[in-house]
Amino acid sequence: MAATIKEIADRAGVSIATVSRALNNDAKVTDDTRQLILNISEELKYKPNLLARDFAKKTSSIVGLVLPDLSDEFFTEIIKGVDEVTYKHNFYTMVASSHKYRTLEESLITLAKNGLVGGMILLISSLSKSIKEILDQSNIPVVLITGGSGNTGYDEVSINNYQGAYDMTGYLIKKKYTKIAHITGPDDNDDSLLRKKGFLDACAKHNIRINKSWIVKGDFTKESGEQACMKLLSAQNRPEVIFASNDMMALGCYDAMEKAGLKIPHHTAVVGFDDIFISRYLSPALTTVRVQIEEVGRKAADLLVKRMNSDNSKKTSRIKISTGLVIRSSC
């Protein structure tokens, strides 16, 4: 049976009220008494009844994590990073996503306007007017995981998309590739746009001619990567290397190359962006841009927990997660 506050109070020789104050970091409790109570709580493996506590305080200890999808390995790593931090701070993570039956706006309204969550982390490609209106009316702390193309007015965490793509393109050029194709993500996605800009700027700096037919649009899914790769392979003037804007599309390139009876990197090389777990186990292993995906989730959760613990500062924080190249066998 789970330990109770009364058991802790009896063991410590204090009142139930004192135990409650100590567990909630009330300044009225002396340091010695607080430490005694915390030691006993740990010894008894006490876990607070969060629902009861939240009801009494008229708050919520639930963090809403809203994602655009749950099928991609990238999002799984985000969830792990967020939950690691929220659990450590006695919060719980509730994950919601948009899909063909529910829009992102509907997910936000469900979480933000019924008192279910005390704060939200939202992964979005860009901040639309409709989403900003919902967030502005929510009256709860919000942290955005976004592309990082501009100031949103909220605490935000982003990946250094531009630098990662610029560095990868520079690496390919250093390896003497001159016929470089790029599979982009969606046009309305800040991550995609910044990665494309990094690619184009690196090509321009090194005087690499860009063949417009070698820039093919995808949507960050494996299927779109396969379709884009098939288009590139069917061209009379085939590129020497394909830079997919994320690893899932790079996986699609592997499928397309296999169906075409071609070998990576012998016929056409392939590189990606993200360094999802499976990338290292492909054959050949995928050269890619490493993103510390779990760290993105951890930093977002750190910012939100700080806000939920009464940080009412109007100054917003912007954290950019660095990237690095992982050189393997696919190019």
C-alpha cells in the first residue's frame, strides 16, 4: 500500500500540515525539518496524489505535449526528452497529435480551454494566426518547438537547421561532388525552408551550379522521399548525391534505389538530416546531420517547468540546439 502524508507526519513527529508545507517548499518550514521530511518521504517511497493536490490548488500538474504526428521516430525522441524532465519535477506528460480526424487547432483547444493541463509544449512547423490566437487566449504557459525563423513571442526551442544543412553541403562539395540534388520538406515548414537555404547558400559560396530539376519537394515522410528519389533517378542527367532534408525521406531514397537496382553510394550517394536511431543500422549506414532530438524535448520541458513553477517574467527565452555531421558509409 502506498505511503500517506499521515505516516510521514507520525514518523517525523510533526503535523500533517507541516509535511504538506515541506513537500511544497513552503518558506515557513525550517531547513532541518524539511530535510527530515524529504528523507522520510524518500524512504517510504511516497508519491503525492497529484489530482488531489491540483484540485486543492486549482492548478494542473499535467503537461500537454502537442505533436503533428506520432508515426515518425523523431517525435518519439521528443516525447522521451520531455517526459524525462517532467517526471523528475513531479509533472505528468499527456501527448496529443493532429491527424486526419483531428486538426492541430482542435487538439490545442481541447487541452488549453478545459483546465486539463497546466502548461503546453507545442511542436509546430510555423506559427499561424489561428494557432497564435488560441495560445494567446489559453492563459497557461506555452513553449514552442519550432523552426526558429523568427520571434514568436513565446519561449521556444529550435534546431540550428541552417548551419546543419550548410555544413553538410560543404562536406559533400569537399568530397568533390558537384551534381548535388536536394529533397526539401514542405514549403510552409520553417525547418525545411532553413535547411533549403543552407543548402543553396553553401552551393553558391562554392560556385556549384544548381540544377533546378534536382531540387524536388517532399513532405518529410518516407513515401515522399521514395517518390522524389525515383524522379531524380529517372532524369537523363542523374545527380551524384541526394541530400534529403530529413532521415525519413532518406530512407525512402534507399527503397527507391533498391527498386531501381542501384547501389548506394556506388551509383548515387544519399545523405540525410536528424540522425534518427535507425540511420546507423541501414546498409550502408546513413551519413547525416545529427540533431540532439531528446535534448530538444528536455530543453523545452525545462523552460515550461520553470514557467509552471511561477516564473511570470515577460522576457521570453530562445534556445537553439546545435547540430553536427555524422559521417558513415552512404556517401
